[in-house]
Amino acid sequence: MNPALAGRFAALVPVLETDRLRLRAHREADHGDCYATWSHPDVTRFIGGKPQTAEQAWDRMLRSLGLWAMLGYGYWAVEEKSGGRYVGDVGHADLRRDIDPSLRGMAEFGWVLSPWAHGKGYATEAVAAATAWAREHIPQLRAVCIIAPENAPSIRVAEKAGFSKWADTVYHDAPIGVYRR
């Protein structure tokens, strides 16, 4: 990609830092790590249940930057501050899902971490940073997230971030909990 053009898109994404993590724009160089994350069965078992292809991971990265360009918010790539190791993705979107209750016009939070990063508190830390950013920059949008009922670790992360159960529904023929803050 043209480095000048890539830099313009990356400039749309604010950089957030926590004690251990940096949230930043996705880069072309993230593709291998993003694919490794999204193709791992432990990651996708509660998110569609099917490991993703390299093409789908690339699509996610492009969508992340597109969200920032179109909506002014989106997903960050998360990396360790010490060493820059790719941790996963966190952020918000309006994905216009065909779901009841409707989430249109709301900031739908999402997070996914590489298996090696599970159990270290990174999800809680990254979601807290994204939550603080959202409160300051998109306070007019209700914050929501959807989580498979069996995904206890993500439910705990959501609850720590102030989300509570709003509804139980079905999405893509699977039960899903809808949480709001």
C-alpha cells in the first residue's frame, strides 16, 4: 500500500495507552497475527463457531479502518507496549445486524484476543480504555454488546465494564445475550 495513504487512514484512529497495552490503527503488517487469532478455534467458538480464513481476517482489518472513516469510531488493533506483540482487536461499530432488539444507532462493543493473551486481564484493560474513549467522544450512543451465553469470560469482561443483561435473543440461529451500559 502507498505509505502516505495508509498514514492518512491510520491518523483517523486515536492511539490509546494503558499500563500494558497500546490500542492503535490496524496495519498491513498485522495481517498474519490477525489471521492467526481469527483462525483459532478457541477464539471463534463463541463468535460464529467457525475459524476464519486469511481473506476474512483481511476483510476485518479493512472494515476496522472503514468504520473510523465512515462513523468516527471503530476497532483498534491491541498490542503489548513492551515489545509490540499483537494481542487482538477491541472497539465499537454499528454493524446494522438483523437482530431483535435492534442495535442500530448504538455503539456495539466487541473484543477478541489471541489465545496466548487469554487470562491475563488484557481484555478488561483494553475494554476499559475503549469505554473511557467512547464516554468522551461518542457519549450520545448507547453502548451494547452481544455475547454467547456460554462465553463466561467475555460476560465477566462486559460486567466489569459496566454492562448488564438487556435481552436474550437469537442471532444466526444461535442464542445470544444482549448487554447494555
